[in-house]
Amino acid sequence: NDIPVSTLRRELSRKPEIAYNLHPTKFEKLVGSILKDHFDCEVKHIGRSHDGGIDLILIRSNTDIVIQVKRRKSAIATEGVAVIRDLIGAMAIKDKRQGIFVTTANKFSREAQKAVAAVVNNKKVDKIELIDYSKLINILQLVRNKTERPWEKLIDLS
């Protein structure tokens, strides 16, 4: 659990399967780091036992976006509607209009997707983004490409 997040990010881009063995708190911090760079904003880690269904808060343009992170032990997992309802409830309790659910599961159930569509269509929330594991890895690759400095490959500074 004492491996730096920057090291984990590099390893994760090479070996995505390592996430399934990470401690859930370390995975939350890793997701926070990836989203911080992707959205170019501040991300606060607040996850712990009895966190009320919110692990991270992304602060973008003076808007708080609540994030729930789930690290599953298997790639062959489907995120069900219950955890999405938990996020919707946490958003209602905290009076937040935007949320993100990030998981190592490979997909979200149809019922989970319908629950999100229903609360958005009924104007209960503005947006809930569902990020499955392949989408998270794609975001990580985009962030890596964005932060790399290609000119360093052309100039040998050693």
C-alpha cells in the first residue's frame, strides 16, 4: 500500500490486471490521480469506511463532482443497479448534481444504466458518468500521452 501513485500509474498502463489486487483505498487514490490530470482540476480523496458512498470529490469550475470508486477482484464483473442507487442517494443527501462512478468491472448492468438515465431525464441530477475499466484505462492512456513531452525523445540530455 506504500507504492507511489505515479509508479502505479506507469505499471497500470503496462499491466492493467494489477488493479484487481490493489487495496481499495490505493485504487481510489490512483483513480483520483488519473481524473485530476484528465480533467485538469483538483481531486480530494475522502473515501474511508462509512464514507456515505463518496470516495473522491472532483472540483472543476467551482462545481463539486462526487465520485464513487469500486475495485472488483475480477475483470468479469458487472456493476449492478444497487451501487448506482447508492451513488444517487449519496448525491441527493449531499445535494450534488453531478457524479461519476468508476469501476474495475467490465460493464454496467442494463438496470444500472436505466437508473442513471431516469434520474437525469427526471432532472434529479445533471449528469452521472459511468466509467468501466476499459474506459478508465483509455483515460489513463490519454493522460499519459498528454503529459509526455515528445521532444525529450529527440534530444539526448544524458
